[in-house]
Amino acid sequence: MNNPYLPAVARITDIIEETPDTKTFVISSPLKFKPGQFVELSIFGYGEAPISISGGNEKSIDLTIRAVGNITKKIHRMNVGDYVGIRGPFGNGWPVERAEGRNLLIAAGGIGLAPLKPVIEYVCNNRKKFRNVTLLYGARKPSLMLFKYKLEEWSKHMDVLLTVDEPEEGWKGNVGVVTTLCDRIKHVSDTVTLMCGPPIMMKYTSISLMELGFPTGEMYLSLERNMKCGIGICGHCAVGGLYVCRDGPVFSLNDALKLIEKPHEVQGVID
Amino acid sequence: MGVKIAKNRVNEFLKYLKEEYILYAPVEENGVSKISKIEDTSDIINLPYRTQISLKPIFFPPEQKFFRFEKKNGGVEIEDYLPQEGDDKSIIFGVRGCDVNAIEVLDKYMLDEFEDPYYRKRRENAIIIGISCDYPKESCFCTAFGGMVPERYDLWFTDIGPHFYVDIGSKRGEKLIDDKFFEEASEEDEMRKIRRINSVETKINRKVKTNLHDIKKYYHKIKNRADDSIWEELGRKCVSCGKCNFICPTCHCFDVKDMTNIDGSAGERIRVWDSCHLYDYAKTSAENFREERKARVRYRIYDKFVFPVMRYGVYACTGCGRCSEVCPAGIDIHAVVRRLIK
Ligand SMILES: Cc1cc2nc3c(=O)[nH]c(=O)nc-3n(C[C@H](O)[C@H](O)[C@H](O)COP(=O)(O)OP(=O)(O)OC[C@H]3O[C@@H](n4cnc5c(N)ncnc54)[C@H](O)[C@@H]3O)c2cc1C
Ligand code: SF4
Ligand code: SF4
Ligand code: FES
């Protein structure tokens, strides 16, 4: 009998330091995944945490992890060659196909760029499938921006709009929360929006985009909930009768707004 | 036509079953009634109504070991415990209607849509022999959801005097009917059984006076009370102990943990029951989704009467009354529901 609680053992084959609190771990786990899906990462002896797949190929997947607690701090102390466990991929992923032939807005805050990176890479490799594409990315400080080494490449394929809450030396870009950039997006109608970030960022970005006239029916948010099983049984991720691990983590804004228990990500978006 | 068994033959019948099956039946341990594995059939107790502890721990134990891991030869070795999980044939005797219904609800959560293999192994080979109650417990309100007899069972016993009338509900049940123990029931026996069930249900009904049979209607009514002041009020009473979750035959949430030896070189991953009433239940590093107690109280009630109806078309409450019985704050779910549908 197949046991969905059993992780496959895999090795850390490379570690990329992204920012002082975030590293990308390349894991020797050949998983077919959809952008926006996640895995349950096991650190044996510490437990499991849901982590988005931030990239991958036939041989490995990338996990970009911010050190915040027990498990995530532990993996930050691990080295190339160390063993972890992987279950998944889980979740529905981004509805990238809905954006084909249309405009695409990718809006990310902080670590929220990790689950969107596979979308950005897909766009770069299949640029003709999309019309205008914009990446909107906000971080607390310039030194906390993820994937800085990729931004130049990405900006060849799409408008990249960056902002930080607090500038640091040498920062010449925009200062302010993500919403201060919204009116610089050159396409409004017929835009599919994919969004991931802290609850507050998603809430205010949704409000700003709605005010600017972006179609709400085409706005998608990736929700973050406490998860223990990732497979729809433990109950932890439930929101208003839906399981974020199975029915999500990506929900349309309209569906999220209809939930009886309003996720903080959309509380106050319409009232 | 059903069959019947003389009351003084039941013990023999159970002994006979025990030869081939693992037998579970009501017992009392340290003053608590529950359904346990039977070594000696004389340990079985005769209760007029449900046990204090439900069937849940038989299929979904409070602690389940998933696997063992050991850091070895520069790698990690994993030993899956699933193959060792017994899938022995078992018979659970003396189950009440509310608890059979509760198992059907657990099936929805752990078998039908998403499968839990540990649950499946324990559940698949379990035969249910249920029995009609003689009278209700103080907290019972099963008739709010339908009758005392569930829709599905393998065999169903009803007291008709010197005999139990036995309804056969499945092929598996039928195979247990050996004429060493059973005799054909007459039409009169059947009438007696029906009268018996009706009379007990009438007794329960007289006390309960709640009728939630029209699922669509009542689920809507309860759903529409999401912003009601009742949640504030219950939130002030509840002390977030989680007892209601643990005792409930349909609550199935769990936490997953790693337990290791002292140097962390080996350990086991286990799941343990969890409770949506506890403060950290939905807490993440970014926020706490149900930080307020009233939100957690509402969640549990909605996860019995609203969300499972939306997802599976059934209530996840069977009216067993256990949560009301154990709540230290005196929250009575039946009274809560009555207010919600008013
Ligand atoms: C679908 C999804 C994708 C995610 N993708 C990423 C990612 O790509 N990179 C990244 O750095 N983080 C991601 N997170 C958040 C990450 O799961 C948490 O930071 C992590 O679980 C914290 O675990 P910990 O043991 O370090 O923290 P602790 O606070 O010690 O957490 C203990 C336990 O609580 C639960 N928990 C705590 N915080 C969270 C949380 N934020 N989300 C879910 N469960 C939580 C977990 O079960 C964890 O095992 C994602 C979360 C979800 C739900
Ligand atoms: S919610 Fe209470 S009354 Fe309903 S099944 Fe659970 S324990 Fe029994
Ligand atoms: S048993 Fe009562 S006090 Fe304890 S969590 Fe449940 S409702 Fe709250
Ligand atoms: S994480 Fe267990 S149900 Fe979603």
C-alpha cells in the first residue's frame, strides 16, 4: 500500500545564499511539478514544513527558504551532502495557462517571490505565449531581495518594477510598499494577476489593483496556512471548509472573498 | 425476514466469533466505559446506551507511528511502519447508532476523498454489530439527525424480550449467521422490534425536540449566523481545553512530530490527535488565523454543521452528546444548535 506520509530521502546538492536570512537549497529530487506547487520538506528529527518549489529540472528541485523557526533554521545550518526528506508535490499551482494570449502581472512580496519564480522562468522561455508581462516585487530592504542575480535576465522579457520599504546605501529604485508601484503597470484590462506575499501585502495590493480596474475575476492569490499533512487529512490548513493544501494554495480573489472565514489576505478587500 | 438470537446465547456467539476475529466490545476500565479488545467475553458490560469513549480510537488511535528513521552510513534509512499495521479481521460488537454514523463520517474524511492508509487498514476489515439503545443518556440527541438505527451496518441487534431481533445489513453480516445461535424470526418478532425502536426513539424525541433532518435548510440557517453575537458569548465561556475535540467521534485533526533519541541519530515520526480549539492550531510564522477564541469556537461548530455539508453533504455531528458531557465550561452543543436554528 502506498504511504503518502513517507518522505523520499534526498540530498542537498547545492546551497545558494540569497540574503542574510534566506538560502536556496538544491535538492536531488526529480519531481515533475507545476509552478506554484509545494513539497513537505522533512528534516529528520525536526519535522516537516511546507515549502514552495522555486525551480527545478529533471534531476533536482530548488527550495528557497527563509529561516524563521525550528525546521527552517535547522536547514540553514545544514550542508551540501546532507540528507532531507521530500513528499509531494502538493497543491494546485498557478493557473498560468489562463494568462496565455493575455497580459500577465506577477506581484510578489518578500519570500513570496519563491513560488512565482517558476512562472517567471516559464514566461522567459515561452515569451511569445503572453502579451505584456510585468513583475512587481517588493522587499523590506534591498539586501533582502531574492534572486537579484536573475533580475537582469528577467527584465529582458518583462517589465520589472522593484520597491523596498527601507532603502540602503546604493539603492536608486523606488521606496515604499508594493502598492506605490501599481499605477506604473502599463496594462490593466485583460490582465491575469498572480500574487504571493505577506497577508498585508496581498490585501493592499488587491485593493489597489481593483481600484485601478484590474479584473478581479482574474486575480489569484497563494495563501499560507499552517500545514501538517499536505494531503487534506490533518485539518490544519482548512479555511472556510476548503483545504489550502489540496484545494489551494492558489485561490482566485473572488473565491477567497466568498469564504465564510475570511483569510487575512483578503479581509477588508471589499466592504 | 430477519433472524433472532436468544439472549443467553449471545455470549456463546461472541466466543465463537472470537475464534476467528479480533473481538471488540463495551467494557469498563477505571470507571470509564469504552469499546476495547476483548480477551475474555465475561468482561463485556451491558449498557443501555453508548459508551463514554467512542470507536474512534480503534480506527484512529491517539498516537500513530508513521515510520522510523536512522542516520546511518552517511545517509538516512527509513523503516515504514505501515506494513506492520495489523489488518486483522475484527468484529466490533455492541456499537450504538450514533457511533456507526460517526465512523461513516470519518470514512468521508479519511477514505473517500483523500485516503489515510493507516485508517484504511484498520477500517477495511472491521465488521460492525450494532445494537439499539434501551434509553438515552442525558446528553444524547441523535434523533435530531435521524433515527437511532444507522443506514449501514453488518448486523443490528434490538432487544425484543428474551431475544434480540437481528437485522442483516450486509453480506459480511449474513456470513456470521450460524444456525447454532440464530433462529428465524417471526412477523410478530419483527413487529416487536419496530415497536421497540419506535418507543425508544419517541422517548429520545420527547426530550430532544430538535429536528435537523432537512440538511439544506438548517445548514443554511447556521451558515447565516456567522457574524452572530453567540460566538462572542461562547468564546468568553470556552477555556480552549480541546476536550470536546478529543472525545468527539468525528474530530480527526492531528499534529505530526518527530521523536528522537538523545543524540538525534534515530527517531520516529508520529501523529497525535490535535484540537482546533487550541491557540496554535492555525498559527504560522506569519500570523495566527484563528487567534481569537470566538473564531475557534465558531470553527468547530461550523466544522460539524456547515463545512462538511458543503463538502460531503453530511453533518459531522451525530448527536452523541459527548462533547457536552465533557466540556468544563458547560457548553452544550445541542443547546447551541437549537439557538442557531431558531
Ligand atoms: C504552501 C506553502 C508554501 C510555502 N513556501 C515557502 C517557501 O517557499 N519558503 C519559505 O521560506 N517558507 C515557505 N512557507 C512557509 C514555511 O512553511 C514556514 O516558514 C515553515 O513551516 C516554518 O517552520 P519552522 O519549523 O521553521 O517554524 P516553527 O514556527 O517552528 O513552526 C512549527 C510548525 O508550524 C507550522 N508552521 C509554522 N509556520 C508556518 C507557515 N508559515 N506556513 C505553514 N506552516 C507553518 C509548520 O507545520 C511547522 O512545522 C510556505 C508555507 C506554505 C503553507
Ligand atoms: S460534536 Fe459533540 S455531539 Fe456531535 S458527534 Fe461530536 S462529540 Fe458527539
Ligand atoms: S470542551 Fe468546552 S471549554 Fe474545552 S475547548 Fe471544547 S468547548 Fe471549549
Ligand atoms: S495540511 Fe493537513 S489538511 Fe491541509
